[in-house]
Amino acid sequence: MIRTIFINVFRFILLVGLQFFILNNIQFSGFVNPYLYILFILWLPFETAGWLLLSASFMLGLIIDISSYTIGYHTMATVFTGYLRYHLLRFIAPRDGYEPGMSPTATSLGWTWFLKYATLLVSAHHFLLFWIESFGWGNFFAASFRALASSAFTIVLILICQFLTARSK
């Protein structure tokens, strides 16, 4: 229990620092913005209580908003992602359920399962974030393209992180 808390606090600090110092400075043609910090929400253990998941999502989004000088965009998108994650995990649960102490990773549930899980959550996060940012239907297609391109790049980064941290069974 204490080990899990320590690992998640370390992940939180690491991903926020990585986002702030490196990834916020990367933009490809102004269309692709990698948001790897969302990996914190994806990797939280299955047993994480709903209120804790939403609180952690709120804090994560708020810190990213403060460091990015945005006004609630990331907070809203990460809280939505945390809410969606809770329901998505219940929807895609294996027949026997999840094992206690397990986290949603590719090594625990397979690469195909993790890719579907990550793609759904990252895409939902990015589409909401970029649609809020564009603030109108006039830029709907440009925002959708940015969300799609950024989602693809973020998913590639998440899969690389998953591969680098994967442990053999």
C-alpha cells in the first residue's frame, strides 16, 4: 500500500516535470502537442477509489494549467478523462474481473487491451482539450485534426514508456 502510494507520487512528479520542462516545448507545425502527463491517470491501480481518481485528475490538470498558463482547459480534460476511465474500466473488465493490486498495463492485460484502453482515453482527453481550446464550431475541423495528430503522437510516446517500463511475466 505504502509502496503503491510512493510509486504513484513519483510518477505524478516525474510526468508533470517531463511535461513542463520538455514536452510543452515541443510542437510540430503548431498541430502536434504531446501530452504524456495523461499517462498518470492511465496507470493508476484498478482499486483507486472514484473520488481519489477525480481528485488526482483535478490536481494533475490544475498543475498543468498553471504551468502552461491556460485557464482550466487541462483541468477539465483530465477530470473528464478520470471520470471516463472509471466507467471504461468497468465496461471492458474481463469476465473474472481485475486482480487486486494490478494496474492497467500492457504486461498485466496484454498489448492489444492496453492499446484500446489508452487510445480511447487519450483520444477523449485530446478531443475535449482541443475543442475547448478552439472555443467554437468555426475551427471544428482544425481542432479535430490537431486532436487526432496529437493523440497519435501521445499514444506512440505512451507505448514507448510502456515498453521501457514493462516487466516480463
